[in-house]
Amino acid sequence: MAVARVKPQLGARSTGKVIKRAVPRTLVKQTGPIFSRLTVVWVANNGVPFDTAGFFARLIRNNRVVATASFDRFGVVRFNNIRTLTNVSYTIQAFNANGVLFRSRFIPAGVETFAIIG
């Protein structure tokens, strides 16, 4: 379940005083992937993650199971043995605790994260 976020007020009053000037910083250019292992997030159509406690996922390549991992309760599963950026494509299957297949999606090569929507 998502927490309701507070929206900023329209036309909120402010003093407009500068408290401290920002010091310009040099940006560090990202050279590699942010996530070192393949990470999949399962979200609803509105982007809110599902409560996936007890769910698990299988990663399949050429009709063989490559990896299996459990979802946490925030809709995230991490495959510790699949490095990113992936070199090959996979099929992911999401199951509930009873082994009922809920979703099956294709993950293309060259990704580090993937979202199952819906």
C-alpha cells in the first residue's frame, strides 16, 4: 500500500530571502550500471508497487531455468547471479506462493532493471 503524498500548495507565501548560495559542483559522469545485479520491480498501472510477500520469480533462457529468486514485500526481486548490463535476453515468470503463474514477460538484452507493469 502506498503512502499518500502531500502536494505543494499553489501560491504558497515565501520571504524570498537567500539563506545560502549554492556552490556549483562538478558532476561525476556515470560510466557503468547503477545496479550490479538484475533487478525487477512489479508495479500496478499507476506505478505503485504490489505487495508481493511470498511471490517468487523464475528467469528462463532457451527453455531452461537460469535463476530463481523471491520477491520482497515491496514488489522487488533481485537475481544475484545475473550481472548487468545483461548480455542476453530472458523470460521472467512471476508466481505466487502456491506456484500459480501470474505474469510472464520478455526482458531484452542490455538492461539492468526491468518493470513488470500490471
